[in-house]
Amino acid sequence: GKQAFQIVFRNNSAEKLLMEERVKKELLEVHNKKLKSEIARRIEIESKLNKSIDENKLLINEVHHRVKNNYQIISSMLNRCTTNISDPASVKAIAAVKNRLVSMSIVNDFYMDAENYNSIALVEYLRKIYQNFIRENGSESTVSKVSFITKLRDVVVDLNDAVPIGLIFNEILTILYQLVDKLSDKFCNFVSLKWQNKTNLMF
């Protein structure tokens, strides 16, 4: 009639490990679902952004084409004016306006072609203005006495700096063109374009 006691040893560590693994698996599944949802959301956002970028590029190109067309229209109007005017001073003034217009249109071309809209190759830009000016206004004496030489390399400027620099350069060419017959080989006229500091160019 004595009461019997039975002692049972259970391996709780194995059950505990199985429980922990089960909990970890459930947490990983939940986390995986959240990640999939986040990835899908980001893919959708990226798709919308790419679409928006493409639309903006189309709009920018359309604006540039319209600006270029406006330059061409104004240039044609100026050409038409010169055919009806015989006064040399008036013709000269219209030609000066046209040169300034061309300088601005050249900026527009560089702006369109640049990979970075905020980086315009300065030397190429000024050289193109010079070549266009000589083609439109130059004579043998101009070509021989007014030349474009620079030691600058790989200098880029943004649109806000490119426009005034181009217009200043155009004015300098205009002045030199007006004085070209008075220039002698005994002296040299030059324009210096140098760094004022680390970030600013100065004529």
C-alpha cells in the first residue's frame, strides 16, 4: 500500500530548439513578405520616376527646338530688314544684333548636346562663336590679324555663366572687327580669360 513515485526525465532542450526554430521561421516569412512588398513598391516608384524623367526630357527638347526656331525666325526677320535698308550704320547695327543672337543660339546648341545640362565646354563654345563670327564677318585681313588661341582645357561652365561670357566674347570680336584695318603687326591685342578664384572665371 505504499504510494509509488515515478520520476520522468524529459528532453526539454530539444523541444525548446524546435520551438525557437519555428518562431524564427515565422518571423522570417513575415519579414520576407514585407521585403517583397517593399521591393514591389520601389519598382513601381522607379517606373513612375523613369516615366517622369522621359517626359521631362521630351519637354526640354521641345522647349529647345522652339527656342532654336525662334532664333531662326528672328534671324530671318533681321536679314529681311537689311535687304530694305541702305543706310550703312543701320545695316551695321542689325548685323551686331544678329551676331549676339547667334552667340545665344550657340549656347542653346551646346546646352542641348551636353550630357549634363549644367556643364558646357567653354573652349569649344567660344571657338564655335569665333568660327561663326569669322564666317559671317571675316575678310582676309580679319582672319590674319584676329585669331583664337587658348591654353585652357576641359573648363566647363553652367548656362548662367555661358550666356554672358559668350555675349562678352562676341562684343570683343565685334570691336576687333571694327578696328582690324587699323591694327598693325607691331602690337598685339588680346583678351585674358583666367580664374579669379577656384570657382569663378574672369575676363
